[in-house]
Amino acid sequence: MHMNHLPHPTKCFCQIPSEMIRKWIIERYIKNRSTIDLLDSVSEPLDKEAISVVALVDADDSTLLQIMGDVDLPEYHILHCREQAKKLIEELRKEND
């Protein structure tokens, strides 16, 4: 079985427009849409990359850093930005309770 796959992200959470990250966080973590559903709903490469990056919020540190190996920033920076995304998810969940 041959499966096409997305390229690894080249942008960190902070390098994608914040309104775009927020939009996909809401769709994924507040509206509970699957990552595959979200990826299938868009055609723009930046949207696909943003969705892929948002999906990595749940990844363990090792997996996150491996998949985001093409991002030209230090590992600690990527981990810090993911923590900021997690905080945003928690804030949005509180707003929607």
C-alpha cells in the first residue's frame, strides 16, 4: 500500500501566523475534529503545515523534535513554543466550558 505523506514541518509554532494556529487549535482541540479530517479539508500548503504542527502538541518531546527536525530553530525554542500552544488550548477550553 502506497501512502503519500506530508513533508515534515519547516516552521515552528511561532512562525505560523497566530490567527492561523488559533484557528486550527480550535478546530482540533475544541471542536475535536481529527487531524486527518482537517488535512482533507484544505488544499493550501501553509494550512496543511499549520494543521500538522498543531497535531504535534500531543507528541512526546522526542517525536516532536524528530518530526520538526527541518525547523531551523533550537530544540528548546520549539519545546517552549509548544508549551505556549498547550496554554492556548487550556485557555480556549476554559472559555468554552
